Amino acid sequence: MPLTLIVTGMHRSGTSLTASFLQAAGISLGDNLLGSDRFNVKGYFEDVDFLELQRGILQQCCRYGKQGWADWGWTETEDFDRDILSNYIPQALELIKNRNDKNLPWGWKDPRTSLLLDFWQELLPEAKYLLVYRFPWDVSDSVLRINHPNFVQNPDYAMKAWVFYNSHVLEFYRRYADRCLLFNINSFLENPDRLVELLQNKLGIKLTAWENKTEFQKIYDKNLFTQLEWNHPAVLLLAKLAPQYLSLLADLDKYADMPSSFAFPSEENTEFNSEKLVMQLYYQVVATRLQLQELAQKQGEKENLQLRIDSLESEIAAMKTSKIWKLHQKISKFKSMI
């Protein structure tokens, strides 16, 4: 059976970046990939067939009418009905057969797989996994930048989903560590060669095309992958008021093949001024809002300019079909002959 490599982790955690790395290194993650958009300008690298299957599964597993985000398989009650998963086995087996018939290494990337790891483990007992995690505040920051009304109105959803997803990821890794790589995306970006070594030495996967790193360098844009400073007021408040997030992060780092380098300063060395931190956050919200307004204004100016260009092009096209223009062209041609 050909190698199957599965990439997953919480949404906005760097799974697309990891998939782009694999693609650049010579491992196919599908022929029909989800295209890019303004939220992921470099592309999602998601096999549409697996994406549509898993999206449908997660929506059915969530209890109808519960608040949350069923597309991610997360609701406020965190009910997840696994009894219906057997209904999807025939579709999943058909996808597996189609990929295996090519007799080439293959795989897929989809964050939703984080909640379906045991489902795929039963169908693909020899599969290997890349499990990606990112700092919870960076995931939340990235989700909020999408500006979707559901997350704008419920800004805590992303953080809670981060716990839900990464708890599943960590539990799976602890049972199948021999066939998984668990790594922090920031550590990977600092040292991608280390992941290449782990793939070869732990999972027995040699990336023959990795010697040429230029393709990955074209895809990775550090300006598109932001990271909050560890003394950012959001991080400090989170550590003080919701320590469960740092506790899960510490557990992930404990077991990870490539842990993060996060080290929160000890409480005695950290001055916690809640009023100051709240106002700093408020200032950053205002500053971000002004930046968004400026970007919207520039986008409007760009659209108006494009409309003017389109109008001028239409006018030129109309002129070229006129009798005067044709006569002018004939006169010019005649002059050039004499």
C-alpha cells in the first residue's frame, strides 16, 4: 500500500503552510485543491473531496440548533455524535481506493480531521500524521481578522474551539505517537530542516525534493503569519484569567516532537495591572479599526480607478469601430507607403 500522510490541527494554526511545505517537497496532497481567497492568499492545499466529506460529517455530528460553528464541528455544548460516523464509511473507503489505485504516496490536509482522527485510523491503520499546533492567542487573532459575524459577536469561540481541537489532537498523539509528528508551527518556521529530519528518522519518509527549498520560500510569507509578543496584553490577561489555555499549551509542548519555545515569565516577576492591560487592549482595538478603515478606503479608491480604466477602454474600443478612426488608419497606412 502506498504511503498516506495526513496533515491536521486547529484552524488557522499553520496547516496550510505545512501542506505547502509538503507539496514543495514532492508529496501530493490532491489534484483538486481548494483555491486561494483573501483569507488564505497562498492557498488552502485542501483536497476538495476530503474537505466536502468531512465538512458534511462534522455538521451532522453537531446537535442541530446549538450555538457555535458546526462547520468546524464545535458548539457551545461540545456535543459530538460519533454514532453516525459509520454511515460515512462507504464514501471514505471509495476516496481511499481512488487514491491508492494510483500507487503513489498521497495524503490530505484539513483541520477538520482533528476531530475524526479515530475514524480515519480504523480505515487507514498504516497512515502517518503531521499534527500542528499554534499559540491559542495567535489562532484567535487570526480567526478574528477574518471578520466573520459569528466570531465577531462571539470572540471567545475561537479560543474554546482551540481547546476542543487540540485536546483531540493530543489524546490521539499519546496513543499513536510512533506514527505521528506533533509540532508547534512557530518552531517549524524557525527550523524547517528539523521537521525534515523527523519525517525521515521517525516516520521513515524521505522528502527527495526538499534539497530545492525555493518553491517553499516562494509560498511562505512571514508577513502573512503574525505572532503576538508574549508580553502582549491579550496574552498576559489570558494567562491570568484563563490559565487552562496555557495548561493545555504546556501539555502539547511536553509531548511534542518540536515543542514551542514559549516560556511565560514567573508571576513574581510579572507586574499585573488589569486597568493598564485593558486600556492597552482598547488602544490596540482602536488602532486596528483605523487600519481597517484606511485599507477599506484604499480598496475603494482602487475599485474607482479600475472602473475609470474600464470606462476608458470601452471608449477606445468604440472609437476604433468608428468611421473616422478607420479613415485615420487608412490615411496613416497610405502616408507610410509614400
